[in-house]
Amino acid sequence: MSEASSTERLIGKIFSDAVKLDIDGELVTGEGRFEGTAVSIIGTLNQAAIGADDALVLAAAILEVIRDKPRRPILIIADTSGHRLSRWDELVGISGCIAHLTKCIYVARQRGHRVVSLVNELAVSAAFMALGMSSDECYALPQTELRVMAAPAMARITKIPLDRLTELFRSSPVIGPGAENFLRIGALRAIWNENLANHFRRALSEPVQAADYTRVLGEERGGRKEARPVAALFRSEAPAGGK
Amino acid sequence: MPVAFDDGVVTGEGLIAGHRVLIAAQEGGFMGGAIGEVHGAKITGLIERAIETRPAAVILLLDSGGVRLQEANAGLLAMGEIHRVLLDARSTGLPILGAIGGRNGCYGGTSIIARCCDCLIASEEGRLSISGPEVIETVEGIEEFDAQDRALVWRTMGAKHRRLIDEIDVIVPDDMSAFRNAIIAQLNVSRPLSLETLEAEQSALRRRVERFRDAADARDIWRALGVDSPECVSEMEADDFNRLVEGLEGSGS
């Protein structure tokens, strides 16, 4: 028997009672009962790289919940190193498969499923966009690593020397990796420490946030000050504004 | 760090064939059209305005390498915000049209945004993929992807391949009037997002991934789709190519 993954252990900490999980490679689907409420669970394990086919397995699980379990809450647990980098994935159109997954999550939300995302150990770039930012609200753990790209690759592409980049990481939430920085820019609603069940209970019971809540949070927390006012300006701009 | 007063995207409102539209055009010459905080917020605000003012469509001229790494986190979140408001717009029946005609192609998270549009139009030179060739080569090795092999890049990520596997809806010659006409044809055409349409998309994508599970090269896929001379596809003019696609679709393959 292989040891349970940290995503399975995390699910176990949130759902003290009955949980039924189906593990298929690095994907998990299933359901649990949280204080009397049935919750569907989908997620990824072991810092999975999400391929075109994986995105479709997760999308199928979401569609099944929409079809068979009206309005049931969905918990997405992400632990992912990003989309899979391969020739085959690009050949078969991984962009469309991941976009499809995001559309399924969107339609679930629209049809009254509360969709809550929790990032476990790691989430990177487009996979965070798909599994984190597509939900109603996204959360992470204190030690969660969130990033767009690993520092050495980022240094190479931006031509910013690695030590300068590491300095920037420390001073700027706009570029530095980690849950705290993503919290400050508004990408995370909150960080869940200690009593996970309390956090999950609150996440399920609070009203769904307004469409622009990530911008508002980023401004309030001082990590991303331009997004809200700039979007507001372009939203209200008169046709003759000439910007 | 480079800055530009428009942050690499021009937005506006105008008439096309007498119909009012809102438009955002990414400037590929500025940091590869990459999406940063302000760039993204402009597009998000524009789509929000469209939800309120109901134009015939929002047109996104996409030319982007993805997230702007100099403001990585804010760029990624901006992507997520555009994505969310784009689907909000679609769910109100407002069409979002994507067009890919620039030199940078449409990469990274921008490719996911593109694939969430109602309709995606591209010129023959357009490219659409999540990972850039250099990224795949750097991480997975040159055996996996040789980024210097331009023919490989083109046939794996290029617009014609994307049209043949249904990731792109319309191919046009690399010409403004051709783009314009293709856009006019899609004004006021909204494709609903619903459980039913997503289930249909799920089966189509599932079929594609299963059918081409062992494909090593785009030419294998084209042959399987019924293209008699895959080696000729790259040289075909858009009109000839579109006739080829029509023929394949007509024969149901």
C-alpha cells in the first residue's frame, strides 16, 4: 500500500466523517459529508502536471455533479505543478481542454453550485487559473507555494539577474511567489490555518462574493492597487473618451 | 523596466458595418503583448462596459505571449479576471470574438481566454498554444520539442492545425479586410454556455483526445482526418485550405 497523498490527508482533515474518494493516477474525484451537507470533491495530487486528458476527466466530474446533484457544493483541491509541457498535449489542443474545464466550473457556479478552491502544496500558472481562479473563492494553506514560473526560468526570460529577482520577490507581492503574496494581491480570499473545518464551514456559509472581489481585495490589502481603479475607469469611460 | 502609456493594449468603441462594437487590441510590439495588471484591467473594464451597454460584440485582437513575467502574479490574476468577466458577458448573450493575426501568436493563459470566446478567427500565420516551443524544449528537452524547427512549431501550434482539430473556427488570409469580413459575419451571434453545450463539447474533446492518443506529429492527425497530402497543407492559401476543410467536414470525418 502506498502512503496517502497530502491531498488525501488534507481532505481527511476537512471531512471528519464519511468520505468516498476515487483516485485515478494523480486525479481525485469523490464526495464527502460535511456536517450533514453532501459535498462533491475534485482535485489533483502529488503536484500533478495537468494534461489535456486530465482536464477532461476533471471536467467530466464537474458535469456529472451539475447533471446529477443540483446545487451541491463542490470543493476543488489543487496540488499541481501546472499544465503538462509536452508536444502531444499541444498537438491535441490542451488550451481548449483546459478552457473547457473552466467553462464547466463556470456553469456549475451559475447553476447554484458553491465552488470553493483550496490550493494544497503547489499551484502554478495556468493550472492555478483553471482550478483556483475559476471558482467562487480560492483559498490556500500557509505553506502553499503559488507561482507563475520558477525563479531561474523567470530570470532567463526576463533577463533580470537571479539575485535581483530574488530581491524583488521579497519586496513585491506582484512578483514574489507564495500564499502570502497571492493573498495580498487578492488572488486568495484567505489563508486557512489550523482548524480547516471552521474555515470550510465559513466558506460554504458566506454569501458568494461579487464578480470584482479579487480586485477590491488587492486594493484593500495594498498588493495590487491599479487593477480596480483602472478597470472602473474603462468600464465607465464615455465612447468619446479616446483612451 | 519598460513602460508604455497604454500598457500594451488599445481599447475603444466604434462601428463595423454599422454595428456598434467594443474592441481591445493587444500591441505585440510591447513586451510581446504580455498581460500585466493595467493591461488586464483595461480589458476587464471594457468587457464590463459591454455587459452594460450591449454592443453587437466585443472583439479581442489577441497577440500575446501570456502572463507578463515582470509582474507575474498580478498578470496571472488579471488573466483570471478577464476570463471570469468574459464568461459573465457570454452568459448574458453578448458575443465575444477573438482574432489572432499578430506575430506573437496567442500563448499561455491568453490561449485559454481565446478558447473561451464565442468564436475564434485567425490568419494562416496565427499560432495558438499554452506552452511556447522554447519552454517545452527548456524543460523537457530538445527530443520532446525542437524550438528551432520552425516547421514543427507551425504544424503543431499553427492556425491551420488548430482549424483542422476545431480549436479555431475560421481561417482567413493575412489581410485586414478578410478579418473584418469574418468579424462582421459573427456579430450578434452568441453561442450559449449551458450544461447541454458543454456536454457536447466534452464528447467532442474526449473523441479527439482518444482518437489521436498515439499521434506523434500533426501530419498523422491530418492524415487520419482525411487530408490526402498532409505535406501540402503548409503551402496552401487560405481559400484553398478552407475548401479542403469544408470537404472534410462534408464527408463527416
